[in-house]
Amino acid sequence: MPYLTKEKKADFFTKFGGKATNTGSIEGQVALLTERISQISKHLQENKKDFSTHRGLMQLVGKRKRLLTYLSKHNLSGYRELIEKLGIRK
């Protein structure tokens, strides 16, 4: 069972990337990764000894961090707006 349906993915890219077909937008990718990270974190709270999933989570967090770093260097106002919408940095 996939963690996100096609409709939910399209909704993420519409909300953050401009339109549903703009799947390459940094904002849409970060939003999708954030959703996936939250779902995996919930799984790991129940399954504390699932170390392979923990490693995958760390890889996703690293990927999101790299995308956010790129966005902050190239579009600082967009970066600030995105982290405000997603609520990832306090």
C-alpha cells in the first residue's frame, strides 16, 4: 500500500509547486518529504527497534536538508515562506 495516493501527491504539488504537473519544484519535493518523514517518525515511535527504517528516515531528512539549503541560497523569501507553511523550523 503506497503511503500517498496520486491525488494527494497532486494536491501537494498544486499547493506548494504551483500546479500538479510541476513535480520537479523544490517546494513540492520538500513538502512531500516532510509528509513522508512524519509518517515514518510515527511508525518508529511504535517500532523502536526497526533500525533499517531509522536509516531510511535519516536519509530522507538529509535529502530534505540539502533541498532546503539549495532553496535558501537561491530563493530566500521562498525558503522562509515554505518553512512557515510546513512548520519545520521554529
